[in-house]
Amino acid sequence: SNSNLANLAPISELYVSYDSAQKLKVEAGELPSWDLTARQICDLELLMNGGFNPLKGFLGQEDYESVVETMRLADGTLWPMPITLDVSEDFAKGLEIGQDIALRDQEGVILATLSITDRWTPNKAREAEKVFGADDLAHPAVNYLHNVAGPVYLGGAITGIQQPVHYDFRGRRDTPNELRAYFRKLGWRRIVAFQTRNPLHRAHQELTFRAAKEAQANLLIHPVVGMTKPGDVDHFTRVRCYEAVLDKYPQATTTMSLLNLAMRMAGPREAVWHGLIRRNHGCTHFIVGRDHAGPGKNSAGEDFYGPYDAQEMFKEYEPEIGLEMVPFKHMVYVQERAQYEPADEIEEGVTVLNISGTELRRRLSEGLEIPEWFSFPEVVTELRRTKPPRAQQGFTVFFTGLSGSGKSTIANALMVKLMEMGGRPVTLLDGDVVRKHLSSELGFSKEHRDINIRRIGYVASEITKNGGIALCAPIAPYTSTRRAVREMIEAYGAFCEVHVATPLEECEKRDRKGLYKLAREGKIKEFTGISDPYEAPESPELSVDTTGVDVDNCAHQVLLKLEQLGLISGS
Ligand code: PPS
């Protein structure tokens, strides 16, 4: 198996010449245009630069169905992943087969034209079953398919006008032809690629060292910076980590390049796809580890794929992929020998140390020690810069409850207590205040209440992202809207939902603003609790009832909860 040498001849791209591109750009100004989504921009870039060779555009229906069912294009060529252009029904309606459309980035710059050969409504459930193994929304790509992607697919050849613009790490991004030229120039003929979407720690370094040695090859660290699994460390942080680790590899044998791929987390099929992409980038070998491109647990709490399914499928297609697999078992640290070794090669009786991804995140969020045997100090420093311990991150406390339940009063008291503690700025987004400054044009229909709550959520998420504390105190009567706000905020920090569960009778008895009386008399319509619904939270972080309890005590209960969640340090 030592005969596998790289073919480093240039690969075909879909770009037209500079002059034609200038002309085409002007002509395309007249065409109907589709504003590409972030994922479509990633796909388009790799279509145009040959990363997805032999594809010449977004798949037509026949190729799509064949890829979904058999992992092959209609002509039999191995291709495991449907690369499709999903659009809205409205946009698709106005189009005709044979027509060209302009594909634009999110700022409106024309990147390519597409000559439409196919337009169809895919069977998404079938696509999910066949490509991702289950029609289960817990799979990020299945969720994307059903809840983000448009309902209609357009297929056809691409004419490339220009590469998508990147402002970050430009010197670290290479097209397949740029990498091929680089390998040619250095005389590299055997290159093993390492795909990753995570920061590199010592185990990864050991694994890549061993792979390069075994394959007698140079090493390409080829991390994905397009789209990875939701919740991953952002690529800016990761690239800074990679740069720190790169110094610890011998310069003459190792290089790093960033790949603007939108991953699907499709496990085995994805491994085959990754292999084809690396072949296009001039590599000869490819590392496939444990649970390659795994999406995590399904909705029943089980793994979508077996830990070595990807290796098995890669092996099966290896000759057609044209890359040799360098398979790896899970690497763990053997304390007695102070080194990393494959878990399956270790004898009984030695001390094996391992820190899982979950454990690493816990230690980062609690500001705990991360040992030197696990990672490099420079990497840990970068990760800590991005993710300071929870007690230094921003967060949101979201009070919900009936009018007059005591939300504002508790929120005000909490604000003062938090300001007394200091350290982070605190903003109170009280129901009445928001309605005056952010939502003065809105009424109390379901639609308007939802808009109001989403505005609050947006502002709170920005505050949270920037390290502040947001206290929100609207009625927020709808569960689904509160859940949407939670998701917005949890992307940046903690969300603590507090149900102020003072019963309606008590709120009405107090009637501090005299509104309940007016509502009973029908003088105020759509009044929450009287003539409009309130859906009580099922599992809030905290529930308080102000009946017979003073405000100070309620605010204190919230403080204790925040301390318990690690959001304020307990001094
Ligand atoms: S919502 O549903 O979350 O958008 O409501 P919110 O922005 O919190 O506004 C509630 C305050 O508006 C006053 N008000 C009403 N509340 C409920 N229903 C109706 N129809 C209504 N009309 C006016 C009321 O004073 C609420 O203030 P709080 O502080 O909750 O008592």
C-alpha cells in the first residue's frame, strides 16, 4: 500500500476568466437573483474551486435521487452527499427551466450564475432516512433540512464569477489548486489529511504524529471553518488554537489550511465525502478516528451511528475514494508511561486518564484546572479567553407571570442586589419600560405580544453576549415564544426563567393599577388571565409565589438560584 502517490495536476474549477467574469457580472444584474444562505455559500465555494469535483453545479433531480438512494451520481460515480440549492416556493414559482439566475452573497455581491435544469419538491423525510440514517430532528442536518432549508430544490450547472469574500485568516485559506501547487513546490507526494472541527489537544497531536509516521507522509491539518455542529467552539477561537499548536509540529513536514466546508454531521457518509474532498485537495491519506463527524445522541438518547461505522464505510469505498484511510482508535493518556496510546492497545493494570468533551466544557465553565497532560497551555488560554468561567459571563433572568404578580418589583430588588455586588453591568427590561421605549406601537394581540417578547429577547441576547446581566420582566404568556427567547440567549450565556406564580385571585385582589377591574368590565380587551391566555412554564429554573412573602425574600431566592447555577460567585 505504499504505491499511493499524489496526483498534483491542477483540478478543474468552475470559474470563468477574469474578463468574462466582469462581463457576466454586468449581464447577471438583470437576472432573477437568489440570496444564498450561509450554508449555500460554503457549498458554492467548494463547487467552484473544485473541492466538490466532479460536481459541476447543484444536483439535478436524477442525480439527487441517485445520491440519496445509492451514494452515487446517476452515472455511477461515488458521491455520498446531496449538494442541493434549496429555495422558497415563492422564488421557485417565477422560474422556468432553461433560465439563468444570479447567486448572490449576503451583501448582494454576485458570485455565480446557475442555469436551471431541474426544479422539484424533494421528499425530505426520505432524504433524512437515507442520508442521515433517521428522520429525527435531534440530528442537526435533519433539523436543518426540515426547519431551515426551503421546500423546493433547483438544480443546474454553475458558472463561477468570483470566490466568496473572506475577511478572516485569508492567508490560511487555500483552494484545492493552491494546496496542490504548494505540495508540488515542496515535493510532497504523500500527504495525510486530518479533518477536525474541534480545538487540538495533546491526544490529537499524538494521533496525527502517529498517522504521519505510519503513512510515511507529510501532514495536512485541515480544519473546517465553514459550518460545524451547533454549539461548537467558534472558528476564530479554534484557528488561534491551531496556530498555537502548529508551532509544536516540525515545520518541514506539517502544514495547516482552513476548509470552508459546511459539515452535515452525517457520520459514515460524511467520512466518505470528507475523503473525496481531501483527494481533490491533493491528499493521499486520510485519518478517520472514532465517531467521525458524529452528530451526538438521537431523540431517544442513543448514538446515531456506531463509533467505528465511518471507518467501515470508508474502508468499503476506499478504492473509489482514491485515498488510503489511516484508521485510529480512541487515544488515551497512560500515566505510568506519560504518553498517549490507542485505548485498545493498553494492557490491564495501568492508569488511563481521559477528559471528555463534556468534562472539558465543565472545567472551562467553572474555571477549574485543565492539566498539562491533556492540552497545551496556549490552547487552554485561548479557550478561557473566549469562554470565561460562568461567574464572569453574561446571563439573562427572565421573569414571567400575570400582570400584578410582582415581576417588576422583584426584578428591581434583584437589580439593586446585583449592582451592590458589582462586576457586571445590569439592565432591567421591565414590561412597561419596554412597551414605552421599544414597543410603543404594539398592542396585546398574540402577534404583537410575540413581537414584543422577541424584541426583549434580542436585546437581552446582545447584553448577554457582551458580558452583562439582563433582567426581563414581561408577562410573556406563550410557551413557544419563551422557548425561542431561551434559544436566542443560550447561544451566548445562561438563561434563568423565573415564574412569578402568584395566583390570579391574589393579583386581582391587589389590582395595583386598577386594570383587572377594567378588564372585568370589558373596558380592556385581551387582558391576560381574564380574557386572554397565560401558559404557565412547565420547567422554569425557579418558581416564586409572592402571596404573603416579602419582595426582599423573593429577590433573595433568585440570587440563591443564580449562585447555584454558578452565575455569581458565592462570596
Ligand atoms: S406581554 O404579553 O408580555 O407582551 O405583555 P407586557 O409587555 O409585559 O405588558 C404588560 C403590561 O401592560 C399592561 N397591559 C396589559 N397586560 C395584559 N393584557 C392586556 N390586555 C394589557 N393592557 C395593558 C399591564 O400594565 C402590564 O403590566 P404588568 O407590569 O405586567 O402589570
